[in-house]
Amino acid sequence: MASSGAKKVRSKEKPGKSPAVLPTLTPSERVDLLRKMVLIRRFEQKAAQAFMQAKIKGFCHLYIGQEALAVGSISTLNSSDAVITAYRDHGHALARGMTPRECMAELFGKITGCSRGKGGSMHFFNREKHFHGGHGIVGGQTPLAAGIAFAQKYNGTGEVTVCYLGDGAVNQGAFHESLNLAALWKLPVIYVIENNEYAMGTHQSRSSAGYPLVKRADGYDMAGITANGNDVDDVREKMWDAVQLARTESLPSLVEVKTYRYRGHSMSDPGNYRTKEEIAERKKESEPISLFKERLFKEKALTEKQYEEIERVAVEEAEDSIAFAESSPEPEVATVFEDIFAPEDQIAEFRPPIGS
Amino acid sequence: MAVLTMREALNQALSEEMERDEKVILLGEEVAEYQGAYKVSSGLLQKFGAKRVWDTPISESGFAGLGVGAAMQGLRPVVEFMTWSFSMVAYDQIVNNAGAIRYMSGGQYSIPIVFRGSSGAGLQVGATHSHTPENWYANVPALTVITPAFPDDAKGLLKSAIRSNNPVCFIENEKLYGFKDEVPEGDILTTIGKARIRREGSQVTLIANSASTHVALASALQLEADGISAEVLDLRTIKPLDLPAILGSVAKTNRVVIVEENKPFAGWGAQVAYEIQNRSFDELDAPIERVTGLDVPQPYSRVLEQAVMPSAERVTEAAKKTLA
């Protein structure tokens, strides 16, 4: 893994020769992407309702409006590649193939949740599916991603890591330290900035110097790529370049994807930092599900009737996840003392029984 | 038995564990080509190569977090902080990631990582470089905190720490790197969480860790000259605390002085004092005394710094107070 003559890829250009081309999806595979996007939308709407009914507590950050980003980017990965993100994690989890049931149950704090009710909205995990969180501290997941990629390279598995972060995270030190390490050690990691323009309630023009944000790749001699997050096809195409660069040349990239969230930062956001007109305008011009749906209609990959069926099934799945979460048992209080320490197997157990 | 310095004993532990398990890697500032700022990693780059021993940029948050991510993915990183004083810029990674990911994920991950490096005051490096943060990290539920005082324990405990499937803060003390003592040959695996009586005594127990153990031992000699028999209990591990050993010694001597280099407010000694009064109130013949670093930022001047550090004289005075 020692460094050798670096292939320099500047952010001003796309990473030149991608050794493999983006596979063309069959019409039914394209419809599957739409299906996932619709499922995320309906899941989030049900979560919002449950939050308003006080069935979900704590913080709840919704992904509505950003669906094409998670679905498009994750669709370019192999199932053994790693995905890690920040606290707005429901969309990525569902795009990764986690079930609405395990996700909704986690929001309800139930033992059947993906983190046994210990993580909540911001801390979804499913190790089997290589979904490594769900991280609550802005930028805190970015060094972890470098480490997961480090281990992938160390073990020579050919896997890659995708790490999502928001536009607010680009000013955290940990993010810059991660970019430096990833570039210096040539780690197979793709950092994806989901630029939804607002770091909580602070517009990017009031939080970041230096545009576009992807320019931050330049300082580390990393590939910098931009994509339109409202267009699932564009996200796929641009991510594919980054994924190939990581997989075949073990080089990191920074991908800035322009997106927009239609809901507040979290459910408790009064939304007084932007106008309703701004949100309506954005929906009108670039709503990702409508955009892709219309494209599939034109391609004759989808009919109105089939779309209605997709909607019906998504709503049903979201409702089923609510029913599952509601009917799931609360964690036994005794589980509060579980999952703190991994069992020891190379040395004798040395901890006194917890609570003694 | 070989006589080794603390740094040689630590080096042996690292070398033996890296030899044994190729998942063990070493990351840190100057650990490779420079051979370690305190020479603890001397020769490891030559022995194990650049794939196993990594010089990092001065980027503690980045490389500590990278270590945690690598541990989540099955490696067993040893992350060296040149000093634990620099771990503060990596605090989020240690506390929220190493310390919480297993729990937050409902037990899906093991985080077999060792954070280690030098610590401590007394060498005139001022407030930023003189911390003994064992009490800060002991406050994090999932972290194990080890603070060896002797070369044999340093070796045996570091080997155990590397083999633990859980995150360990292994806090060495800079003042002890050159301290020499006998170290058993070969594969010693000292049990984590067990205190060790370093000197038997009957009238007062001096409870200490790391460099403070040596302060306590010096005090015990002074007390002996005055006809007082002091027992010195070296905790070795701050978390988990060895309560049976602590309470056993209290039952024998009925008097306690706690000696710790960290600052007094919520220092580990406060926890030990609480446990003793709560569990062995009737055994105590005098209030528990604590000798800690004074509650001021660490000064540079030798005269001022020596006044701030726990000293044998202060310990002796405190011990006599329990016997008055």
C-alpha cells in the first residue's frame, strides 16, 4: 500500500479513462430504481406522520426530495461495498436494501429495529448489508470511511466505500483530515457531498467560503466530480466514474451532488430561513421522482397504470412497516446492559458483571 | 529474567503481537521512519514493513477515526498518540465512535482497537503537553483504561489489550519510559482489571497508578523510616476498577491515601473514594485522603510544576494525617 507514482486526476476534468462503462439497465431495472425512490418518499411521509403523533421521538431528519441521490449512487455499487452516512440516513438505508420494517421499528425504539432500539433515527446500522451507520456528529463518519476503505485495501478485496456527508460537513476538520488521508494513502473511498444548500438553517452562502464545494478536492489532488442529484441517471453516471476509479485504481474521489430537501432540517424545524415559494419553485422545476417517472413514460418503460401500482405497493409497505413497528415489543429493560462489550475470545473475560 | 526499560517492554509487546497476528497494524505520528518519538516503535518498520507500520500526518482526528473504521472492518489497529495530550483533537472519534458504535448498532460491531501513547506532567512542557487523561476516558462506558507503572505490566497488559475485542485506552507515562525492571521472557498475558500489591504494609494503604505508584513507593520508604507500615496498591487498570483488591487492602489497613497525577475534580481517585466509603464504610478509621495534581493548568517553571505534582512528601503528610 506504499505510495508510488500517483495518477493525478484534477477536479476540472472527469477521471479520464474509466476502464469499464456504466452498464445499461434493462427497462425493468430502471423501474426498480423508481420503485426504491417512491418507497423512500412514502416511508418518510409515514415517519413524519408517526412523529407528529409522538410515536417517534427524538430527532427525525427526513430525506424527502433527495431520493434520486441515494438510490442512484448506491445502484452503482456491489452488495459487498460499504456505505456510511450521517444522521439523515433513512434514505440510504432503504436504498441499500434494508427493510422498511427494521428501519421503522428503529424509529419507534423497538427491539426489532435495525439497532435494537439503541440507535434511533440518526444511528441506523446493518453490518450484514455493509451499511455502517448512521452517524450523529457532523463529519464524524468521514474518518471511519477512510478506515473501512483502508481495511478493504489491506485485505485486497476490491471493495470500495461510499461516504455521504452534507454541505454543512465540509467545514469540519475531520472531513479535511479524511480527504488528506484518503488521497495520501490512495484509499478506495468516494466522499459524496449531498449539497442540499442548507446546513440546518444556514444557507451555504453563509457557511462556506469557496465554491463550488467540490473544489475542496483540488487541495488534496483528488478527483472532483459533480452531479445533478435530481436526476437519478446523472447521479449513476457520475458515481460510476468515481466507483471505477476507487475499484480499479484505488483512488479516492470527491463527488458533489446538488440536491434539495423539501422538508425541514428535522421535524422540529420552523423553516423560517427560506420561503415556501422557494420550496414550491424547486419542486416544480426539478422534483426527482416526477422527473424520472416522466422519462420512463417516454421510454415506454412504464405506464401510468404500472406507476399507480408502484405507488400503491410503496404506501402498503410503508403502512406495513408502521404496523410492524407498533406491534413490535419494547426492548426488555435488561437489554440496556447488552451490546456494550464484544465477548473476549483471545484473552479471558476480565470485566465484572455489569451493574455489580 | 531480562531487565528491560519500559519502552523496550512495550516494544516487545508490539513486536510479538504483530508477529502473531497480521491483522495488527500500527498507526501514528513518527512511528515508522523516525522509529517513534519515544522509541517505543523502534525497529518495527524494518521488521514488518510499510504495510503494517504507518507514519500518519499530524491529524489525530483523522487517523484515530481511520483506526476505528479499520477495526469495524476487522483489523486490529494500534493507534499511537505521540502524547495523550494530543488525543483531545481526536476526542469525538474516541468517545462517539470507538466508545459508542457497538452499543448504538445493537451489538453488530466489535471495535478491537488500542489507543496508546505517553502522558503525564513533570517534564516542564507546559499546560498543553502535560495531561493525564485516564479519568476523562474512564468516564466513557465502553472504554477500558490501562495505566501501567512497571515494565512487566506494560508488556503483559499491552499484549492483552491488543488481543481484546474492545477499545482500550493504554496510557503510558513519559517519566517511566527509561525505568528498568525485570520482565519475564515470552508470551506473558497480564490480566486486565487486576490491581497489584507492590509493597505489603499494615497501617495505611496508598492507592496509586502509573507514575504515581513510584511516588507512593517513595513515600512508603519515608513512612517506614518513621515507623509506619504502608501498603502500596498499584491499580494498573483504572477501568474496570479492581474493587476486591481495593476493599481487601482497606480491610487490612483501615486507612487510605489515594495518589493520582490527574486533576482533583472527578479524578479517578474520587471514584475510588466513593466506592470505598459506600462499600466499606465500617472498615475506615479515618477519612480518605487524596493527593492529586493541583487544580491549576500545568505551569512550565520547575519550581511551580514540582509544587503542582503529587510528591512523596505530600503523600507522607497525608498518610500521617490518617494516622493522627
